[in-house]
Amino acid sequence: MAVDNPIHRSEENPNYSDPTRSIQNEFEVGLFFHLLRKSLWWVLFFFLIAISLSLLYLKYTPPMYTSSSVIQIKNSNNASRVLKMDELYDNNGISSDLEILRSKEFIKKVIGTLPFEISYFNEGEILIHESYRTAPYEVNAIVKDSSFFGQRIYVDFKGLNNAKLSYLSKGALIEKEFSLDENIVLQELDLTIRITDFERIKNVGGALSNDEYFFIVNDKEKLVGTLMNRLKFRIVNEAANSVEISFEDGSPSKAADFANAVAFQYINYDLERKIESSDRILKFIENQIQEVFERLKSSETSIQEFKIDNKLSQSEDFTSVNLDRLHVFEDQLVKLEMEESLLNEIKEATSRKDKSVDVYNLLPILSGTQFESSLSKQIAGLHDVMIQKEQELFEVTPSSGRVTSLNEQITIQRKILSASVLSLQRKINNRKDNLQARISEIEGTFSGLPAKELLFSRLKRSFAINEKFYTLLIEKKAEYSITKAGIVPESTILEVAESPRIPTSPVSSQVLLVCLSLALIISVFLVLIRYVLFNDISSIGEIVRLTQSPIGTLGIVPRFKENIPVSQLVVDKKPKSVLAEAFRTIRTNLQFINNQKGSKTISITSTISGEGKTFVAINLAGIIAFSGKRVIILDLDMRKPKIHLGFGVGNDKGMSSLLVGMDEIENCVNHSELENLHFITAGPTPPNPSELIINGKLDEIIKTLYESYDVVIIDNPPVGLVTDGLYCMQISDYPIYIFRAHYSKRHFVQNVDRIMSENKLKNLSVILNGADVSGGGYNYHYGYRYGYGYGYGYGYGYGGGYYDDEKKREGFWKRLREKFK
């Protein structure tokens, strides 16, 4: 009978395992937890590694400490409130103060108050610790080569008076021994070293310490950038203008010192800035007072000389009316002259070559004038753009686009401010011309008066103008002096930074949580990968779901927990075991397939070797023999016979001998320990097993055996590897297909569908072998093992893998390795 050989079709080859198996539409929760339990050792291993890595990370990662101080920024002037004067200092809110705190120049001033020029370190086997304010020696250095900044210079104390320096210079190791009381002159720098803690340098017994010391001379510019990256500001309460200053460093005391230094330096800086502004205003007023005083003195001298020359004592009555009008106009003229001088001062300040505008100097000048509302905002806006430009220069180069854009804005602001000042100056000049015209008109009324009286009136008017201007300047000087005296550091440190005891990083709980989370993710990923790649048949129900053919299910054969070397009869040794009951169930279910009277043929096969078809054939035959029926087993797996091994007999004659007509049935039948169970072995391996099975002789042998036996069980070769067993499956009353739990692949079910479709098989039933009924639907194990790999193109042979009775029990580590596999 011609049957397609599946070996010739790669897509149907049972040894080909598609790693991208089709996943069920529904998630198999039971399978997932089964794989999770099988991966438990890996999960424990991942968590153990995670805990170990977290401990190593915590041990060998330098801790970082954060210290914080809180400052309340407040700008007020008590003297200004007493005198009911306008505030001399513009208040742009807390944002402008924060920009000052973040500025590079301000950080430079802070660094100048701390011992940051040289950093001292103590080098251990793995970690390096900074010895801030705790180094047992002190270094004073003058760097002659700027490239030497940041270079490690090791100090090895040879005694309490001698030491050796070692450092790298242009790739070469430089070493120099010196005395601690001498000045050390090197090519790159000059320095002196002085021991400050002799007990640290030597041990109690007098021996020198094994600690390895080194120091670094810091570049101030680079140090500013490094410290600014670790300095943070946070507005605690915007309404109260309170700001938190926090700094992170590997040294707790250094973090606290720097945070406090920023707070104290800001208070000093704010106070110095206000005092400097007041000094410049007072200097301007002093200059104006001196100039007006000279003019007043000259006017007073002129009047005195005129009176002496003309012997006058009182001459104001004849011109009282016109003089009053003149006084009003002249007062206005004085104010315009003052305003003009103020505008000139502003114009000069905004047109300086250094392109800087000090808003704290200009705004007080405008205080109380009519220009305060129109020019203050423009000056403050120009000042803000300049601050923004300075901030950008910390991050980008002067030629960058952002800086160029800010320069254009500054130029525009200056032009707008200059245009505003020019416009105001024109208005003042127009008003002055108008007042001069009116004064000239009034003076014209005096043309009829005597010349001396007119001259005397002009002298008095000039004196009155200078006197009022002088008095005004004296009052302003007193006001600004009082205002200056009222300048006190209003900003207050609400919380002083302290040396922290607990590091902010790494945080033990966070590191452990992250490592454990990674272990959990890897574990879940491993189980999911095993779930996706899982291609084994795990339950009888899975076979039913995967098949497309109407197959029956006879039942499952539980795992036999004892080790057996080969497939053999075990139901007779433990007739009340779960295994025996499983075969009784299969025997009962066979009656539902075909219950007609007469002898029956049971043909058993599988996809590949090792799935347990011989074991099922032998024990199914034994359980049927227990019922009183006469049973005979035929071993037609002539390429790899096993029946003779299971019963412990020879294989010199058997089915191959009968099929070629070289022997008689009576001579080939062997008797087992059971009374009703006989068997015929495979016999010598023929070169053409397939042809022998289909030559017609097999049908005659079966008919002859029907005369003596009730059931003929045929152990066929695997139909997934060779086609020898297909004919027997077609002619048998009970064709049975064997799968083995967690051994047979899922695509083996497709082989069953193909066989039933191509060979018109009917009543095909399946048995799941090797199931662990005590471990749930997915927890199947096997106590026996079979060889794998048929020859004839696929390595047919006895590739074994059986348990040997003489093999020693596996040790703990070997079992552990099996778990990880």
C-alpha cells in the first residue's frame, strides 16, 4: 500500500520544531504558573543576584550628602518710611534676587570665603574620600602652569619631617623627596606642606600610617561650574520671600559650609550693594552743593558790593508786585535746570563705554521727579535684559544666537531710553524758553526805573535763585544721609545648614527596590519567553483543542514514579496502583469504540521514539490479560525493537522471520509471567521492513492468531519517522496514537490530522502518557526515559537515556543543575 513518506516533506518533519508556535487566543493561566514553578530556581537566582548587586552598589558607591539653609529675602528702609520718601531701591520681587544667587560672579565671592583652593583626599582600595577640613596636613601652592590645575599630587610621608611628592606631568611620573620645612619649587608650581595633625600621620606605636594621601589644586573657573551644578534653590514661601539653598557633596561638612556661605554672602552682598548706591547718590549731591554754593557766594558778594557802592539799605517796595511774579517764574526755572541736570546724568550713565546700567544708581536720582514714571520702567527693563545676557553667557559663547539676540535687544532699549531722554530735554528747553520770555517781559516793565534799581533787582533775584537751589540740595543731602543710615541687612537666615548624617544618595531602600524590581521584571520576562516558546503537549484537553480531526481520547497514563531501565510490564507487580487503574480505564473505554464480538486488533504508534508506545502496549496487554482474555503482542518496530528487552528474552527470531516465511508462528510465540499474555518479538532487523509489512503475510498471521487469542496488540514503529506502521493502523480495530506529556510537541497533533485525512483512518484514539496526576493539569513529570532519534536519514539507533539500575543516585548539585535546565 503506497503511503506518503513524511520524511520527504520538511514542513511535516516531526523533528522540526517551529519556535514561533501559534499562541492560543486565551491566556493559559495554568501553563503560565506551571512554567513559573519550573523557573522558580531561576527566579530565586535572579533575586539573589539583585540583592547582591544592590549590596555591592551601596558598598562601593560614594555617598552624597545634601545640606540646606533657608533665607528670607527682604528689602526695606526704615528711614525712608519715617521721612515719607519714595523707596530708593526698585523691588522686582524674589526672582531678581535668585538670579543674583545663581550668578557666576556671586559664586566666585562665596568660594573666596571658603578653603576650596585645594582639595585633600584619602585614597582607599576602592573608594576615594575627601578630607574636607580634616586633612592631617596643609598645602599652600602657587600654580605656574594653568594646565596643572586638577592634577593629582600624591604625598607620601617618610617621617614627621620628610615626605615624597609624586605626580604625572605630560605622561611622565615625577617624584621628589623634600623636607617639610622647605619651600618646594617645581616646574609647574611652588608649594609648601605643613603637618597639622601628627597623630594622624603616625600610628599609636610610632609607625607611619599606610593611608595614601593626595591633593588637587583647583581651577577657580572650573570649580565655579562644578559647584553651580550641585547648588539648587527652591522658593519655600513666595509670599514670605523665603528661599531654600541646598548643596550636595560627598563631604557632609563641606555641603553645610557651602550652603551657609551662600546665605551669609548674599546678606553681605545685598548690604554692600545698597551702601554703594547711597554713596554714589550722596557724592552727586555733594558736587552739586559745592557748585551752587560758589554761585550763591558770588551773588551774595555782588549784592553786598552794590549796597556799599550805592549806600542802599531797603529797596524792595517799588517792585514788590513784579518781583513776586518774577520769583514764581524763576522758581520754575530753577526746577527745570535741576531736572535738566538729572537728565544729563541719566544720559551719561546710559551711554558709558562699558555698556552697563546700574539701576540702583539711576532710580534714586529719579525719585520724586516728574520723569520717575516714564523712565523708571525703561531703565529697569534695560537692566533686566543685561542680567539675562549675563546668565546666557554662563551657558553659551558670546557669539551664539541667543547672546546676539540679547545684544540687539540691549541696543534697542538704549536707543529708546536715549530718545526718551532727548524728548524730555527738548520739552524742558521749550519750557525754559517760555519762562525766559515771560521773565524778559516782566523785566521790560522795569525799563523806566533807574538803571541802578534794575541792576539791584537782578542781583537780588539771582541770589534768591541760588539760595533756594542750595537749600534744596542741603535738604536732599540730609534725607539721603538718613536713608543711608537706615540701610541694615533686612534679609534673615531662618535656618542654618547642618552637617547631614544620612546620605541622600544612594538611598538603600530605593536601590534595593530598583534591583528587586529588575529581578522581578527579568523573572516575568523569562517566564513569558518560556511561555511563548513553550511547544510541548501538556494535557489531553490540549490535544483535543489542537486537532482538526474527530479523534477519541482513551485516557491518560500517569507517570510511573520508580525508575525502570526499559519499557516493561509493571501492572502485574502493582495491580492496585494508580497506573494499573489508568490502564483499566483505558481497557474500559476501548469497549465504547468497538463492542462487537470476536477477536480484535489493537495497533499502537506515536510520532517519534520515546513517547512510550511500547510501554503502553505491554501494560495494556497485561491489564487486558488480567480480565481473562488471551492477548498476544506483536513487535513490528523492526528497526528499533524493544519488546524482547521488556520481557528479557532473545530476539533471534520473530515477526521478521514470520513475514519472510522462514519460521512458524508456534516457534516464535513467547510466554510471559502472566498466564494469558504472550508475545512475538521483532526478530532480526530486515533491510525492508515496510515491504514486509504490506506483502500480505501479516494479514494471514493475524487471522491465524485470531484462532488462539482474543486480542492482538501490535507495537508499530513511529509513523512520524517511518511509514511502516500506517498499514497496521488501517487494518486494526483499535488504532491508538500515543503522546507523551511535556515531551511530544504540539505540532505532532498535525501529524495525526494528516494521517487520518490521507489514510482514511477511523476510530483513531489517543492516549497521553507520562502525566503527573498529583501535580495539577500542567505539572507532569516522568520517572522513565526513552531514547530519541530514529535512523534511516535521522540517525536510527539506540540513543538511550534510560535509567540504569546500577547508576548511583544523583547528587544535590546535579539535581540543582537539572532544575536550572
